[in-house]
Amino acid sequence: MYQHIILAYDGSVTGQQALIELKELAHWGQPQLTLVAVAPNPLDVGSMEMGYYTSVDPDPLQETLQEQLAQGVKSLQAMGFAVKGEILKGEIIHELTQFAERAKADLIVVGHKHEKNILRRWWSGSTAKSLVEESPCNVLIVVAREH
């Protein structure tokens, strides 16, 4: 079925749920699995309006992403899967879609949390929706709903 599956993974609750779904899906044919975390560019966007740029130290975020990625890889390896982890840098949608294209992936799995508040939903935008529009392959969105 799927030969190469990418999981956009950040260690969050939705990421954990997507990892569980990936585990079930991966039993269908032992595809190549890659967990991918994307570190945003170290730029303080708020300062652009003022006419100057300041950089933010990306090291703590990158270390956290690396730890979360290592835990996700370790979890899947403990279940018997061959998996690797990748950290990308840049804008999330662009980096994920470019990576998927280069890797010839045929599925991207991503966790998504529904926002109850319509204003929050509008303000935050939807990474999952944008990913569906830009992806070079199929996208599985694992939705986390509050009970």
C-alpha cells in the first residue's frame, strides 16, 4: 500500500495520537517511516513592523524538538518498525511538502486539534488545511477533539 510515510511530529497530544494511528497504518505493509519536526526560522516577526529584525536563539527549541523526535523514533522502534527522524528548518508547510517530494513519500500523517472558539480557529489558521492544499501526496489528518 504505502511505501514511505512521513509523520509531522512535535511531541504534542495530537502528535502522539497521530503516532498511534501511524502504528496501526504501518502494519499494513512495513513502509519506510520518517518522523519529521520543523523548527521555524529564528526571526522575531513582530519586530518587522518596526523596521528592524532581531533573532531569537533557536538552540533551546531545536534541542526540545530533537528530544521529542528521539522519543517518537524510540517508541516506533520498540514496536518493531524501522524509522528515522529528521529536523527541518523553515516554514512548516513549505518544508514538509518539499521534504515529502524529495523523499518520494506517498503519505503525510499530521495531528490536528479542533479549536472550539471560532475566533481562535480563524486567528490560528490551519496547518493541516494548508498541508492538504500543498502536499505532493496523500495526507492523513488525525483529529483530536476535546471530550
